[in-house]
Amino acid sequence: MNKAVSLFLFVFVFNFCQAQIDTKKKAEEQIRRYWFVMLLRGENRSQDSAKAAKIQEGHLNNINRLYNEGKIKVAGPFGEKGDWVGLFIFDCPTKEEVETLLKTDPAIGAGRLKYEIKAWYTAPIGSFVPGKPTVTY
């Protein structure tokens, strides 16, 4: 191969590799804000068992809907009794959007749950990739 072709290939491959490196940021350079929601035992837990079961079914359906929409990245209960009932991690641009979405939860609406919202930061990898999930429920 002549020197001109070799030089061209070297420059092309070098530039291609450099472009790939520049577009792949380290995880710590991609840190973004999510919303951590602590679900707490609400003040109104006096519903009979049938009503409580219906509220819980609606609560779980709402979680699935928000997950399928790409709004909730993590949701689940804690394993012991106490005031801390469970948690959500939301992927929303604003705290106000999170509050609006929380108000669609039947358990919060019925007063069985209340919540605290905190900004939480991590890299958008794994479960925290932005957008709708590739597997839905």
C-alpha cells in the first residue's frame, strides 16, 4: 500500500476512534436529577379490608401505568412494619410534575399513604435510562 493511502487510513481510523471516545461520557459526567419519594403511613387507614384491597389494587395499577409511561423507575415496599411504607423514584423534569402524578395514586388520595419528595442524583444507566422501558407490565 502506498504511503498516502496508509496515512489516509490512519487519520480516518484515528478520527473515528476519537469521535467515539468523545461521545461516550463517563457515568459520573452524566449525573442527572431524579425524584426520590418516601411513602409514609397515612392518617386514614380505617377502611374495611375490602375497601383497603380495592385501594391497593388501584395503587398497584397506577404504579404499572406510571412505569409503562417511563415516569417511575423504581417502586416497592419496605419489608417491615412502621411509618416508612415504600418508595418511588421518578424520572420527571420537575417536583411539581411528581406531585401531580402522586395525586393520581388511589392510596394517596384515600389518605392511606402520604409522601415526602427529595431530589436524588445518579447516572442514567440501567433502570435509570431515560424514557419508556423496553419491557412493560
